Amino acid sequence: MSTTVVFMQVSHKLTAPHNPALEYYKQVYAKCRGYHMPEHFMEIPTWIAVISGMLPSDRYEKVLHVVTDVSETVEWANLLPHGAIIMMSVMDVNRKIVHALLQQVRRKFVLGGYVDPAQFEQYHKAVWLDSVYDVHHAMPTSVEQHGDPDYSLFNRMSVIPRLKLSEGCLFNCAFCTIERKITMVEWPDVLSQLRALRQLNFELVYLDDKTFGQADNWAWLKPISKRIKAFNPQFRGFIVQTTVPMMLKHFEEWVYEQDVAYIEVGVEHVDADYLGRMRKPYNLKNLMNLCREVRRFNRRGTDVEVGFIPNIMFALPDADYTSTIEWVERNVDIITFVNPFILCQYESSKGSLVESAEGAHDRDENAMVKSWLTDDEVYASGVAMSQIMNLTR
């Protein structure tokens, strides 16, 4: 008899019902070739595909359940077979919902994620995993530790899947939690990821590397692109994330030789002094030169253009957003859209932009209210975010 495993994902309609960025993304994605956003999450939860690939289908019946109403989920989950296992990834934005489910659902839970696991020790039916690769410790029968990721639970969705060539980042931005060490993914593991993508409907692939160009294997994109096009002729190219200097140096090569279609760039805040406070690896002259080169490149009159997507940060302490708004206004002709981020302060952050972070919403990426902001600063940050989104819709 097979074991039922439920991969439970909380809809962002519950975790971020009032986040204006969600409606913004729906509008701008509709205008960008290849972009798709599923109804309940910004992108496929990769952990589900990784664990699903480890669970042989002859031993495990795998189910995807999206939580849109906690009461309805509780009623549904309590009707599952008694040996069923519910898996969830816990983050600050959904941890209260996870607690509510643990208190009301009479089934075993396997949890992991980005919060302190000590808060779940009170639940004897819950097992915490530090890594997806520890899943064999929580399952009743053997697993295939090195199985290809399995996206079959998402095969009817139009999505933007992720592909990982490296982990880590060598920079030291004050707000970041990423380890300052580069670990490259081996080629056989890349091929495993590519085999899994055959199950999906997509036009773009998002490179999960935190600063594209740092790892020596970035030139693998060209052979990877050829392999993808062999089974998916609709493939348009890659989305990568990087720094201002890295894009300035390489973007033409990436577009022409590596099939990069869109580049997300860590602009964050257009203020020289504040960039130093954030320990960002660029200066305003770098940014001015990048804008000039992107404009020149995209105005050549050819079909080949580069999508330019600046990351902009809000809820910053002691910040004046005037210069950032003015920069967006001056360059709106070359900006595809922006990624608005709300500052959160985690224990694992490499540095601190704030002296203390003990507020109820300080780790909530969907809440502008932070303990380090006054009411006026919360309002000003929200207005700035709305202005920038309106300029780039």
C-alpha cells in the first residue's frame, strides 16, 4: 500500500492579501513576453519538485494542496488516510497558518524552511528537516536520494521554472543572508534539472544564481539553451540576477552568446551615501553608464533587446526616496519593470541597517510597518513604492 504525501502550499492570497506588488506583477507580467505567474504563488515551489523526485510513485501517492482557506483545509486534511504525511515549507509570512494547521489537523507533518524550528517542538506529530535531502529520515519506506526533480504536480501550469548553476555570493551587502562562498553545481546535476523541466509549460527559465557571472560555469548557458530548445521550441531565454558592474561588463555577451533575455539588477536605492551604508558593490557612475549602454543597445533597431529589471528596496531606515524616484522617471524608457522589495532583518543577515529588529512585522516581506520606521516613514515608503510601480506599469 502506498503512502499519501501532501505537499501543502499556502496561497499568497492568504499570506499577502494587501500587498500592492502582487497586482503590479500581474499587470507587468502580462506585457512581457514569456512571463507567467500562477494564481497562488509567484513561482513554482522548487522544494516540492525536489522532494517529489525522491519519492517513488509505486510507494508514494503525491498530492498538491493549496491553502486558500484554513478551515476548509483543516476539514479536508482530517479526511486523509491516517498514515498520510503533510509537508510544508515554513517562512515568517506563513508560520501562523502552519501553527493553526498543526493545532487542528490530526496527521503527521514534515516541516522545513527559514524560521527557528524550536517553535514547533511542542507538536509531537511534526518532524523538522534542516534540508530537503534529509527527507529519508521522515519517510516510512525508502526514497531515491538522487532522483531527478519531479514537476508533474505542476504540469498544467504556465510557469517560469528555476535552474541552479551555483550557490552563494561573494559580496557583503548589509541586508543579505546569502553565504559568502560560491559552490558550483556539477554538470550531471544540471542535466538532472533539465530532464525535470520537460514536464513543464514555460518560455523563460530563471537562473537561481544570486549574482550571475561570479561562478565560472556561467558560460554553460549556451549548451543548456540548446538542450532546452531541443524539447521546447517555445523557449525564449533566461532571466538572471546580478550587480550593476557585472551587467555593465557582460550584458551584450550574455544576450548574444548565452541567450539571456532579462537581467534583474540590484539597484536597491539611488543614493551614494546610502549605497555605502548598504555595502552595495557599485557607485552612481556605474549605474549612469549602465543606463546609457542599455539605452544604446535597445535603440539599435534590431529584434534583439535586453530586459532591464531593477530591484528597488523599501522600508529602509532614515531613507529619502526622492533620488530613486527621479532616477526611475529618467530611465522609465529602458526599465522593463521593477522588483519592489520590503526590507526585512533576519538573524542571518550579514550586517545590519537597523539597530534592533524585534517588531511583529520585522521579518514579514509583505508588511511595510517595521519597528525601525516611524508612522511618517511607513507612509513615505508606501507612497514611494506606489509612485515607482505606477511609473513602470
